[in-house]
Amino acid sequence: MARVHALEPCSPPWWARGGHRQTLLGHVLAWPAPPVAGERHRIRLSDGDQLTARHERGTTGVLVSIMHGMTGDADADYVSGIAAALRRAGHSLLAMNHRGCGEGDGLARGIYHSGRKEDVAAVVALGRELEPDAVHVALGVSLSGNALLLSLADPGLTKPNAVLAVNPPLDLNACSDAIASGWNRIYERRFVRRLRRVIRRRWEQGLLEREPDLPRGIGLRGFDDHFTAAQGGFADADDYYRRCSAGPHLGKVEVPTIIVTAADDPFVPVQGLIDAARGTAVKLHVEAHGGHLGYLSSRPRRWLDYAVPLFVEELASTSVVSRS
């Protein structure tokens, strides 16, 4: 893939240096951006569950489907920031909610997880239906990035023309170990606390067959052992991680793809992404700084919002050439 424009690196100010500062401050210092607020859609899945998405039509002939990370939704600050940047570039937008998230609250008995490749493919299929002549770029953030890459390796699923995956956890076992160590327990406790609230609400809505029994002080691996595995049809957390990690499948990807990550991401170890065997269609871009979805920079202030439209332009131009 040829670079369309020179890309400025993420150069953090002194007070935002280090992966933990990037990750935490990137969330704390988020400023409001208008979310995707167009036509609302429901997507019925094969098991009867439904996803929701919002569609804004642009003018460039490029549609970008934005897919959020764990415990997020279509209104998450990073989704809105990316959407605002892509809107300024004139692209169409399709922002999804995973099962039970955001506007999809109460519409799914099943749970979302890192292996829901059929769900992200259903969003891509909706995009193709809404704008059949557009170049379709799917943008997966964190958990969704892994699910998207898994979907590309499955010949039976609908594919976009190109994919941009941001901070994807391609080795779920390694990420689970990383988030349970040292200062990373801060993020682990936050994720588990939010996941507990989600499943408590699902129980109250009558969407679970039995009340979950989660031990006090449980970590993310324990949560996946007790809840995700049982609800998702896996034997245990290890089985879930093995079957749903996209890293071993990157060699099968034929769709033009860029994976963006940061060397200082606290809980997605960069070495795993570097070591993953990739085909010629997959390009890895590693920033020295950025943490997990932080990317605070001296200029531009929000490096990710600046960089995503450039990556999308690169991917779209590559896809147009490959289709001609």
C-alpha cells in the first residue's frame, strides 16, 4: 500500500508521556464531539438477537463502519471523535452497537465478545445494502478490531473493501495476562466493574436464564471463565481465547488492512502484533506513543482523529485500484 500523505507521528507533551498517562488522560481529557446521528437501523441476526446502527450519508463515495470496543457503544468519546474527523472529510458513516450496547439495550440475549465475527460481518452487509456503490472501509476499535480481522479470515462472511483495526487484542491470552499485572489492574477493575453492571441489567431485564454468580474480586480472566465462556459456547476462558484470537489467522487475510497500535499500549503487548504472521494485504503501523486509544499529541492534539482519515484515504484508494 502506498502512503497517500506523509503522516506526522504522535508526539506527546511532557505531561502525557508513557502508556498509562496516554491511556488514562486520553479518556479523562476527552472533549465532546457530535456522535453519528443519522438514520437508525436494526440488524436481525441468525439467532434472533438484534444489533443497532446509525447511518449518515456523505459525499465522497466512501462509507466507514465504526465499531466500538469493550464496554463502549456508538456514543463512546473515541467513536464520536473519529466520526467527527471522518465527517469533516465528507465520508459516509455507519456506527454500530454490539449486542445489548447503547440503543441495542434489551434487544439481545446473547453477549458480545472478541470473537463475534458474524456480528461485524452483519454490519458490513448492512453498509453494502445502504450504499452498494460505495467503497466500504470497516474500522474496528480494540475488541472490534480483533473480531473484524477474524471475519476477514472466514470465507463465508461478507467482507468490506478494506479494514482499519486500532489497538486490536490479537492474542487474547497475552492481553488477559497483561491486564492482570501491576498497574494494569486499574483498567481490569474498571472493565470488570462495568461488565458486572451490564450483566446485572441483563438479569433484571429477563435476558439471562440464571443469575450470574461472580466471585468477589474476580479479574477479567475469571469473568471470562465464569460468564463469557458459558454464554458464548466455549469450554472455558482458555478455549475462548484460543478460538477467538485473530493473530494466528492474519495470513489468510486478502482484504487491504492496516493495523494501528502503540508500542506503549499497557495491555495489548505490541510484540504479539509484530510477531504475528501477516500476508501481503496486512500492514502494521506502530506509533511509539499512544497507550490504549489515548494518542494525545502536542500537535495535532488528538493524533488518532487526525490519522484515521489519512489511513482511510490510503485504504480507499488502494481498494479503488484493486476493483478497477
